[in-house]
Amino acid sequence: MSARQRVTLESVAAHAKVSRQTVSNAINAPDVVKPETLTRVLESIAELGYQPSRAARQLRTRRSQILGYSLRPVPADAHGTIGDRFVHGLARAAQQRGYRIMLFASGNDEEEILQYDELLSGADLDGFVLTNTHHGDPRIAWLAERDVPFVTFGRPWGNADATHPWVDVDGAAGTAAATRHLHELGHTRIAYLGWPHGSGVGDDRRTGWSDVMAELGLPADGRWQETTENATEPARDAAATLLRRVSPGAVVCVSDSVALGVIRAAEAQGRRLAVTGFDDSAVALLAGMTTLAQPVTESAQRALALVLRDIGVDTVGPASRHEILAPQLVVRDTSIPPDPLPRTVGS
Amino acid sequence: MSARQRVTLESVAAHAKVSRQTVSNAINAPDVVKPETLTRVLESIAELGYQPSRAARQLRTRRSQILGYSLRPVPADAHGTIGDRFVHGLARAAQQRGYRIMLFASGNDEEEILQYDELLSGADLDGFVLTNTHHGDPRIAWLAERDVPFVTFGRPWGNADATHPWVDVDGAAGTAAATRHLHELGHTRIAYLGWPHGSGVGDDRRTGWSDVMAELGLPADGRWQETTENATEPARDAAATLLRRVSPGAVVCVSDSVALGVIRAAEAQGRRLAVTGFDDSAVALLAGMTTLAQPVTESAQRALALVLRDIGVDTVGPASRHEILAPQLVVRDTSIPPDPLPRTVGS
DNA sequence: GACAACTGTTTGAACGATCCAATCCGACGA
DNA sequence: TCGTCGGATTGGATCGTTCAAACAGTTGTC
């Protein structure tokens, strides 16, 4: 009920019989305070339950200890929880380091840049975490130009000399693992269904398949691949073509949605087919689909560490400025040994 | 490159040839400023691109213009985008009103309350938005006791005299609409598969079905319902029992996951069955499932308006302190007319 | 013994906004 | 002409922290 008096540096100082600044030092630069004074001050802080006012600190230091994270409208057909889990991991990692995540909404890159401007001058945000970066992303240029600390979840495709820190999942390693897995099961006729050429992520994932196929001396030319947009219906049609053309025993897919299309096509043609997806979405779980789980939480933690380093929070050793994390193969029912007679079509 | 001087109240005042306070008034209380002075000041603000320092304002007023939103770990089998879309709607609605959303992570109610305490004293948050409230939620008691403004997405089940503002989706209206829809298609043997008794949301949705059935003079006793936890596998087993017991022509389900279990059970038994789900998740879209779409974005907007009113941002007329929004029926393929001979168990 | 160097602590000023009290100014009435 | 009134505007104090410089106390050096 009664509004208790706010605990401030001054009141802690009085309680510990030192000055404001010494209490401040005890928090921000403990090494300059005499050990016995330090313990006395820390006791007072604990006893009074003191918490520094972020506003006052921010006003003086021009640092908010807050990072910005932009939300885009959620597409209607989204079934992933990747975004969800990434934000959660980010928020948790941040608050362990005394930082917080502030959200803002934007519809496109330009709008988002306007928000950057507003948040930097008005709210003194210390940095940003970007997702869904793309080729020639204007947000990256804007931030880099102003020396604003930021990190991207997703590597800068087609811009090898980008200097900002980033974290990404190794798509090629993922499809490579899936391809090897299918080969170990006995498959030799392994096709690939991916996104249209030109997207960094899609091309990367295709590479994993084609490299392993080459390594194994198995065919992976144009006849063994097909492309489709990232939805189940179009994927079904593309898969139907692919199945008729090379009659594969297994298909590595660029995503769970696409993989589901392949499964539907196989059912329609009455074929027995091994399929792998990518993302480990809820759909994959429901379909009992073998897929690749992205290390989302770990990505968030690494991303946070990278941007905090640029902000200057910890000046630990010169580790790499980017991280590539391998996804994990989740084996379920849809990766099955091949038919004894691979050539046989249908029931 | 060169760090341009920050635009402050003082510099705007100098530019407009008035005093600090007049500029402040132009922003916070335009009606006390003489019109011609006002326009002059506003022009200066626009010209210099002035933005008030949130830190300074917060230090003085003890208001941050920030609302807290807690994230819980995302369950592995989650396939909904409801949480995602709610946060997005919240962030967008907030920033239209000059507010921002700050995230924090917590694992349980107690941990979340500790975060409240920290955020209130350290960061001066103006209020909170809670989701996933439950019976006897300690968070609600804690916040209410301290007169902290907050709103919940989800009504206070079993606590009719709760006084805090809330927003919720009308589950009963949803299942009622589904039931009527099935009846209009010609169904009369309509069963229900729900969650175990005792959960507010689950019981509410069941009510919608049973009320309409009673209204239509159709049977809805215990034989026509079954319960299951919210996952596809258990739902399939429960559905199998239900189908054998009353041989329904249609089943209204408490969620999309459960509905998918019913579809699987019907396939296994070779039955033709109309099914409706709840939530309009990606799974429903993929399965071509008739379901109920929750007005998530609108809920977020209303929730924001309610909590801002308690904070005292707008003192508009005395509207209601809670809102119940109706979900929308999304008709797809799984709501089908009944067999000509409902008793026939098809091949 | 005087001065310098160093350690640990304290004091005053500043960050940029709002609150509060005081002042200005033109109009109006006596 | 002067005092009064009320709305518009001004200057000073304040919020709680950190920065920069000054201060006392001890030790070391020639």
C-alpha cells in the first residue's frame, strides 16, 4: 500500500557510511574499492535490495542495456516455431547478461530503418539483432554506416567482405547428413527437391546433397533435382514430375513443407519412398518425418555473445566474428530402407 | 561519421526562440500554448528532427512508456502461431501509441514474479501483458496487490470477482458455430472430442457444442463425448473409442491437434467423417481442415487499449474492462455432408 | 625533511527531461 | 493613470546515475 521510498545510491551510501561514488564503484569497478569497504557496501546493497535506476544510468552513459529485435508479420502458412524459439533464447541469454530485448514491429526494410533511427536517438538502444537478412539488405548497410553494433541470424550471402558478426546454421552440413543417412540405409537413387536457384539458403542446402552424392559416386545431375516454391501443393506437383523421371528411392528436401508434398505425391503414385525434410517443424513431428533440427537456442546465445562483444561488454579473447552451427538429424519413420527391387513401381 | 550533436529541448527552444518549457508544453500539453507559438515550435521540432530522450523523461516522471511481456519456453510439439501473432500485434499496437514492448524470459510463475519486481524497480515498466493465465494464478494476485497496471489474454476462470482487465476469445461461440455449420450440412449425429474436464478453456468450448445440440434437440449426453489430452496420438485412440460407440457422422474437436487424431482414426477405420478443429494452425491448413480462427491481432489491440487505459494514457469514456471476441469459422474440406446412409460403415 | 607517487575516497558537475513557482504582458475596469 | 486579472512564458530545482577532478593518507626517494 504505502509507496515505500525508492532505494538509491545515496541511501545505500548512507547505510554503508561511504559516498555515492564508492557505491557506484562497488558495482561498476569493484577492483578500485578496498576489499573490506567493498564487502560492507555489497552487504548494504543486498540488505536494502538496491537496484540501479536504468533511466538515470542511461541518461548519463547514453547506454540503455537494451537490444532491439524487429518483428515482421507472421505469414499465414507459417508452421515453424523457429522465430518463436529464437526470440525466447535471445531474451533469456540477454537477461543473464543484464540486457533486455525491446520489440518493434515493421513491415519492410525501409520501415525498419526508420524504427532504428527512432530507437537509437530516442531510446538509446545499444544494438540490434536482425533475422531474415537477404542479398543487398539495406538494413545492414544503414547500421554498418553508423557504427551501430548488430548481429544477423543468417550469413551475408553474396557479400563475402561483409564485416559484421553473424550466426548461421550450416544447411549444407544438414542435407549432407541426411544424404549420408539415406545412403547408409542402402539407398543409391537419391533425388533432391529444393527451392529455385538464387536463394542463398536454398543453394547451400542443395550443395550438401550434391557434394555427398559426388563423394559417393552417385548421380546428382539436373535430372535428379527439381525446384519448387516453399509450399506443399506446388511441391507435390514438382515431386510427381521428379518421381516419374528418375524413379528415386529417396528424396532429400529443402524443407518440411516441401517434404510433405513429396510424401503426398508418393502416396498418390502408390510408391514406397524415403523422404527427409528440414527444420523439424510440428508438421514433421506429426508426419513422423525424418528431418533436420536447427540449433535455434544455441544460435540465439551465440548471436547475443557476438553483439555484446561489439558493444564492448566483454573484451574476451579474439574469437571468431561469426559462427556456423550444424543442424541435427532427427530420424523418424519417413527415412526407410529402399525396396528390394528399386525399379519396381507401385503396389 | 562525425557524431552530430544530439538535439535536445534546449536546442529546439533556441531555434524556435522560446524556452525549454514551452517546447515541452508543445509536446505534452499543446492546448496551453498559443497557437502561433505552437506551430513555430512544431516546425522547429520537425526541422531539427527532435526526439525526446526517453531516459530523461523516465528519470523525471518515473514512467518508461514500456510494457513487459513474458516469454515461456516453446513446447516442442507447438505448431501454432498464436503466440507469435499476438506479440506482433501487441508490438505494433503499442508503438502506434508511443509505447514499446520489453521481453523477458521466465520458466514459471514464481520466476516471473521475480522479474516483475526487478523490472518495476529497475526499469520502471508501466505495465504488463500476461498470457496463459490459469486458475489461482499467483502473478495476478501479486500485480493486483501492488496496483501495477496489467491485462491478461485469457479470462480469469473460476474467479468471477476479479477486477483486472482482460481479453479473451469466445470458445463456446466458436464450437457453437462449428456445430451449427455441421447441422446445416445435414448432420445430426455430431459428437465432441475435448480436453479433460476442469480446464476453463476446454469446458467453455464443450459448452458451445452441447448448448447448440440441446437447442437443436440432438443427443449430446456422455456417450457422445470423449476426452483426451492435447496431442494427436492420444486423440486418435480416444476417437477410435468414440467412433465405435456412437458411430457419429461428424466430430467437433477442441483443437486442431485433436481433430487430426480424429481424422487419422476415421482413416484407420475406413469411415467417412466430418471434422472441425480449433485454432486455424498450419496443420489445419495442410490437412484442409475446417476450423476456427482466433482473432489474435484484434485481441492484442484490445488488450493494449485496456492496459493503457489503466495506466492512464487515455481517459476515454467508461467502456467495458473486458472483451470477448468471437472466433471465425474457416470452412475447408473436412466438413463434408453426411453419407446418405449414416449407419453404413464404409469400406 | 621536502617532495613525488600512489591508493582510496569524496565532491561538484553534468546528462535532458518535467514540475513548480515566479514573472511577463496585454486587456480591462475603476 | 494605475492596479488587477488571467493566460502565456520563463528560470530554477529535481530525478539518480556516472565522469572528472580534488582530496586525504600512506609510502618511497634523495
